[in-house]
Amino acid sequence: MPYGLGRERDHAMDSSTQTYARPEAMGDVPGICELRLTRAIVQYRDVHEMDAPGGRIEDIGLALVVEGRYAASAEVIDLGSGRLKVLDLSTELVVLDWVYEPTLDHVASLITATAATRDEGSLQQYSFKLGIRILERVGFGPLTRPTFLRIGYRDICRDLDLHEGTSIRFVLGPGRLTRVHLDYDACALVFKTAFGEPDGPLEHALSEAFPSAEVCRFDPVWDTDSIEYRVRLPLPTTFREARTSLALMRRGLVSMMARFEPDRFRSVEHVLDAFGDRETLGGFRVKESLVEAVTLERSAAGSLVVH
């Protein structure tokens, strides 16, 4: 993908006649400055998807570019699902890391073997291990936070409402349905409804299920729109905080299922009691700071005390 292009000048600049002319951008750089995305580890979002947006529940939004000569149609492999995708990486691109040529060659051989045998197990297993190594090496930060949250939230979806997408459905009553997905960038649960008017029972349930979060209602702008609720949790700044936020999401969503769909909750509870909660992030070895933050609050006398 060309990141910068140093164009050769058609005519030599005459210093006597163009003394005050501004030089062209990179006009003093000979040849072409070009960097292909092949071997890059990139984050992708819905804006990059050239097919159906949203992806599958196996996807983690982190991919290895296997052919990135043209960013507008780069071939990548998602490091969660091990599936090949064609993405448009020409805008809003985050490159987290690069892999060595032998790693790319091994992935290419697995892709070839998968195409021949139709067995995606080896490719998916190796891809996810590669993704874990990359995330552990890069660590937790503003750039990797969406990927960590996506991995954690898909565990919640698998436990509570396993289907192709990364959302959870709740039947609130006859003809009343809501779906909730996670805005990974904002760390906010988004409840999409088909209501044109505020839903009192749902608002009450959200305030009780997520007492420490900010619950916002977005009224429809157009007649064709519907009410949307967002439950905003504080942006996690550490890996530990991210796991805590995901635990709060799980606890709140489970309580909502128990409130609105008790029969479904009992069946899910039985499975979770038998096999336990999924927590993929529990197996990650992410380096954390040994310094712990202590929350201070102001007392009635005005002095700061440890909370």
C-alpha cells in the first residue's frame, strides 16, 4: 500500500526564477516510498467489511494480512475464526504489529491445507494462538482495548445466547424484543428496540441491573427510527479493569434474563453450573503494573480518606 509517493520533478527547478516557490510534498525524496501491508497485524471494524458487516461470533476483529499489496482489497485472516476475509484497509487503519516471513509462510500452508481438506480446525487453532501471542506482547492499552473487550463479550454471548452474531436477545413480553451488543470503542452496552416510545419496565430493569453505570436513552430522530438505550461503563485502563467491566456486564445481563425470561434463565443457569462461565481472557498473560490505585473520597470534615 503506498503511504507516500515521492514524485520526480518533470523539470529542474530554476533557482533564479523560482526562488520563493514552495517545494512539492516529498519532492526531495527520490524514487517511491511504498509499504505493503502484507504481514501486518491489523484491527478491523464494520467500516472495513466489504461483505456483511458485524462478522461472526468467532471473529475477534484482529487479522493477519496475507496479501496487502492493495489496501482497498486486502486479503486477511481473522485471528479468532481463522476465516479468510477481503477488507478495505485504505482508511482508519490501526497496525498493531508485524509477523515474520516464516509465520506468514506457515499460515499460507495451513490455508492451502484447509482448502484441500475442508478441515478448519488446525488453521483456527493456530490463528487464535497467534492472536493471543500478539495481544500479550503488545499488552493492554487504548489501541488493544476494543479487541480484549470483544473477546470477553463473545464469551458472554456464547453462554447466554449462542448464535451467529455477537448480540443477546431478550423477550421483554408479547411483541416486545430487544437485542444488546457491545460498543467496543466506548465500552457501552447498546440495547436496540422496536419501540417508538420509552419503555418503563426496560428502563427500570436497566437501572437495577447496572447500578454503577450510566444509562442513557436515545429518542428516535425520524419516524422510522426506534428507541435505543446505552449502558455506559467506565473505560477500562488496565487489563484487570477490563475483566471487571466484563464481569459487571455478565452479571447485569444475567439478572435481566432472570427478570424477563425465567424459564430460559433456569436452563442457562443449569448449563453454567455444570460447565462454568467462559472466560477466555483468564488464560491471557498480560503484564500489569504492580502499583495499585487506591480510591480516595472526601469526608464530611473535608479531608481525603481511603474508600
